[in-house]
Amino acid sequence: MASTSPNFDLSEHPHNRYNPLNGQWTLVSPHRCKRPWQGQAENDTEITVPEFDPTNPLCPGVTRPNGQKNPCYTSTFTFDNDFPALLESSPEPYLSNQDPLFQMTGAQGKCKVICFHPTSNITIPLMSLSEILAIIDTWIIETIELGKIYNWIQIFENKGSIMGCSNPHPHCQIWASNFLPNEAKTKNDFQKQYYLEYGRPLLMDYVEREIIKQERLVLENKNWIVVVPWWGVWPYETMILPKRHIQRFNDLNENEKISLVDVIKRLTTKYDNLFQTSFPYSMGWHGAPTGKYLIESTDHWLFHGLYYPPLLRSSSIKKFNVGYEMLAQVQRDLTPEKAAEKLRQLPEIHYSFEKK
């Protein structure tokens, strides 16, 4: 690789950044932030969500389409997804003389829904610390139970209609599978390769260096950091990373759970404050595989959270991954350093409280 020119400016000139978790590169084009926007704008009018909707299948006491009635829950509520993408007893395909160009394998799993709160018109940044802690405890319980059977436990939340969320009630999903999905397998392979070469977990080294550099750090407490990753694709993408070598959700001690509540609430509040809107995103957690991997060494793994928000310039303008991004390579305009600076400077009191 050519040495850096003395005329090169990270905040002005296009360049590629390497993602060591998947071996791919991100094209960063900071000079494009100056271009005018005449593309699609989303409707930035926030929809008024009622506290309770008797027709909403996620609300307490409501009967879901399958005829089952939700309990009148007062905290989190977990149930099997009524329309799962994976089935526990799906048969294996016939594999005799399989064509190498038309390969397939069976896919078994279990899909669940976790309602975060009994009230529909509340989101995580507006919840109390104890309410967020209850969510984390539920995530841990499900990771343990499903992890006894399945090799990968994917917890994820799609927030906002712009992210394809079909129900405004605060909730997330869990898809547990007997196989490692593409993202999980790739991360597993690249972290293992790094560990074998350097003798340390890749992301532990990354955490140490980001703390030293500070330039992509959004917030920090005793046990966790939040950064806009060096290789990030989405404008305000962030990672939540522990300072201790934690491999899975259920490895957290009580202090780490409480301090994780702190960073989740502060981060999501900053997100909402950025454009003074209920900030949409897809988020999830990645940790060491479970199931059969529980008896194997997974020291190369570091548990972490991921937030992928689409908004770019305002509450109505989002980034599109199309064209070049689909056919060639992912690309971003706003540098991770500028994104981190903007998020870092935002207040940690929710904008809706300041308006009252």
C-alpha cells in the first residue's frame, strides 16, 4: 500500500477503509457532503401512537391473530412469533447427488417476540433505567435457554416504519437457528484468524485503540464504550463494546448490566436529539455462537451491540444503499469522525422533556 501523501486530508479526500470483521472495504467520500440534495425525502411527521390500542396484537390483554390472548403484562412479555421465518421441525432436504451450483441445506430454528413495555407510545430512550434493565434481563434469559439448543441467537430490533417495522409497539425479535448466518460465520472466521495470528481478541485490541484515539468515541462509562466504527457504512452507525473480555450476553455481571442500561439510554437519547425525532434504526447483538459451540473455545469473540440508523441529513432524508453500493462496494459521505463528533456533542436529556 502506498504511503500517505502529506497533502491527504482524511476529512476531505476519498479513501477506502478496511473492516477487519468481514474483510470488506468501505469507500469514504467526505467531499460529497457539500452536494445539494434533490432526492427522496421521507415524511418526517411523527405519527401519534396511542398508549393502548385494543386492535394492536402486541398490547396487553389483546387477542392475537392466532387466537391466543396476551396476558395483562406490566413489564416485558415474550411469546413465540405467530409468523416465524424458521420452524423447529422443518424437514431436511434430499441431498443425494447435489449439484454444486444448486446447493441447499435444511434450516431449523425458533422465532420469538419480546415486548419491551406494556405501553405502546414509549420507546427505549423514554423508559426508566429499571425498565431497560428488565429488557436486558429478558435478553439474557432467552440467550441462555435458546442457546442450549441453537447455534446462533440473533436478537434484533427494527425501530420505525422507515426500517420496515410494521408495529409501533416497543418490541424486538429473536431468531434462533441451527446454523451460523452469513454475518455470524464471517465474523467468527475473521475474529478467529486474527486471534490465531496475534493471540488476542480482535475487538479487545480495537477497544483499547479507540479509547486511546478518542476521535470516534461517542460516549463511555466504567464498563462500556460506544464508537462510530472506523469502517462504518451507515451515517451514524455505532457499536457498543465492553471493556472486559465478554463473549456472550450471559457473561455480563450485575455492574456491567447496569452500566449497559446507562449507555443504551444515553445513546438512544442522543439519536433522538440529533434530528429531534424518534430516531429509526435496526440494532442487534452479536456474541460467540451457542449450541454445539458451547463446548468449543470461542476466546476470539467479543460480545458487542450494533446500531444501523438510516437517517443522513435530517429526519426526512435517509441514506440509500443502491447502485454502486449494491453492485460494487459500500460507500459513505459523512466520515465516522464527523458523525462521532456530532453525536458526542448532543445533550443527554431527551428533546421532548426540554419542550415541556
